[in-house]
Amino acid sequence: LRRGQEALSPRDLRRLLQDMQQVADAALSDVEGGRHALALMDWYAKADAAVRKDFWLLAIEQFGPDAKALQAARERYDQAGSDVERSEAEMALRRALISSRTRLLQRFAQPQGGMEFLVNMRAELLALPKVEQRYVALDAELEHLFSSWFDVALLELRSLNWDSPASLLEKLIQYEAVHDIRSWADLKNRLDSDRRCYGFFHPRMPNVPLIFVEVALLDKLAGSMAPLLDEAAAAADLAKANTAIFYSISNTQTGLKGVSFGDSLIKHVVETLTQEFPKLKQFATLSPIPGLRSWLGKHGDAALAELDEKQKAALEQAAGGSDAAHLLAALDDPAALKDRSPVRAAAMFCAARYLGRETAKGRPLDAVARFHLGNGARVERLNWAADLSSKGLKQSMGLMVNYLYDLKRLDKHRGLLAQGKIPVSSEIESLCKG
């Protein structure tokens, strides 16, 4: 077992291996295996990072598939003649592919807190430098198991409000990833009568929202975060509400990377809102554009070169130059720029091109755009000076975007995206043309 790089002594490595083998022992009942798993989880919680790596390597090297059995099953499958033989060979191959590591991880998932233990362990694996390739097999197996364990059919959609347990509300503050929750008063405002908050929960992690969305109920598309986060503002009149704005969606578990349930969350929330508020006709987001400034710094010159000579001259006069560097320098205070400012016009043109035209391998460049467009939304409207927080200015010069979920055209929009065409509104299309 020992090759000179392990943190544990040979004796402790052997003892750890024996403990892991007890957890994975197929001869033990799931209850008994789970009891051994719980003891090993307690040991793991006290182990430092180096010792945990020993645990991971043992799981990879000592609990893999039986290579000989796998080879025999493959040969049997390849040589199968009749349909019956092929079916039997396929089942044998499936059994051979199930490693003792799979059983080890399944046993860890059984005790109270076991599922969260595995999710947190994968988060540790994902935090390792990419050069650490020794642990890829364990990461891949966890992701594969999570894809079935966290299937949306097994998740529960819950409405969260000010009367929810304080421990749960604290998690909203902790995990909010888009617009930081600054205080309990801020959170209370986001859970007011004209708001809704929904989260997906797993039965084995009942006190942790896996993902949650914050919704504002309004009478029109939202164009700025300030009114939504204004704690002194009166609640909107629900009798007039015809629009649901999804203004924050936060994934809470790094260890569930690659397991997608955000699209299902949107669908379930739309169904729930429609039942409670039949007058709702419009479902949209007010979303950040996290990659805009970075893209503009790298590719803005090429985009600005497509402006006509009159537009370039106006930008040069207003910003001191018609290149991306001068444009970015002139965008330090977007709220001060008037509607007809050449700087504002150039920034809107670039943002529209970034969201509505630019792709990589047929997919939108922006991560948030990929999520919503992949769900069937379209790029609806750009909003100037919509997020003047330091984060909003740093990411996108204060710009935000509405993605519209037109329930009758979701499949059409997905089809366009599959062809490498980004679905956009006529307003965005016009901005793209300059």
C-alpha cells in the first residue's frame, strides 16, 4: 500500500483499508454496513487534508471493478449470438461494472448525514488543482451516483418565507450567490408579501436547499435591482401583478457540480406561481451578465470596428477614442450617462452582440445566458445602470438583462439554440445591428 507519499503509516493504512472493506462488505446487511460507515465518517471529520487524500486513494486503488471479471463479461457480450444470450450478457456486464467502490459510497449515503458527507467530499475533490489527476475516478463515480440520487423526481419543491425556521433562513443568507443578503432586514424584504422564494430539497438533506430562486411579483418587466432591494419600498399590489421576475438563482452545493436541476426548478416554480396567481402572463428574469466586461476587454475592439463611421466618430469624441479601452474607461459611472450618449450606445451595442450573437461551439458565451437560453428563454431586453453595486459594475458596467420565458415558444427557442442561433427579441436584434 505504501509508496512513500502517504500521510499515514503502513500500519494505519492497513487499518483504514480494513475499516473501508467492512463498510463495503457485501456479506453485511445495509444496516450493519451503514453503522461501520458512520464510524468511518466520524474518523474522516477529524482527519486533515493529507490523511483524507490517503482515504481517497484507497477508495480508488483498492475498490475498483474486477478487471478480470469485466474482461470476461465484455467477451461474453461480444460473442453473444441470440437475443436471449445478448440480454443475459448485457446484465452480466452491468453487474461487472459495479465496483466495490460503488457499494462503499452507497453505504456512506445511508446513515443520517451521509448524503451531505458525500456531497461535501466531492466539493473537496473539485477544489484540488487540475494537475491532481489521481482522484478523477472517484470524482466521476460520485457525479454518476449523484445524477440518479438527485434526480428531480426525488426532490421536493418548498416555498420559503419569513416564518420558515431561522436555521433555514440563515442558509439563504449564506448561499445567496447573485445579490448578497446584507442583513436580516434585507432578507425580510426579499420574503415580503409581493415576493416568493422556492427551493429544491432532497429527503436525505432536508435542511439544506440545493438550489433556490427569489421571485418578485410585479406589473411589468423589472429594469433595475434597486427597487427590488429597497427595504423602505412598499410591497407591490398583488391584484395588479401580471409578471413574475426571477431575480436570483443560487446553487448551494459545489459538490453537485454537473448535476443539473435548475431548469426543472424554473418549470416547477412557474407551475406553482400560475396556480396561486392565475393572472400572471409574463415570466422573466432580471439577470447579471458576468462575462461582459471580460469579453469586452478581449474582443471589444473587433465588435466596435463594426460600428459605422458616424458612430465611431461620436464615440471617439465622447470617450477620447473608439476602441474598447477608451469605452471601458468612459463607463466608470454609467448612471451619469444620458440616454443618447455615444458611450452608452456603444456599450449597449457590444452587450447585445455578446448576448445575442457570440457563441463558442454553438453555445452562448455567458454562463447565465447558457442556463436560461438552454431552458428555452430568449434574450428580451437590456437594462442600463440596472446593478450599480461594485459587483455589477465590475462584471458588466451596471448592465443587466431580462430573459423571457415565453411558455408557448420554449421548444422553438431550444430548437433555434440547437442550430447555433440565439433567440432574441426584436429590440435586441435591432441593437445587434448598431
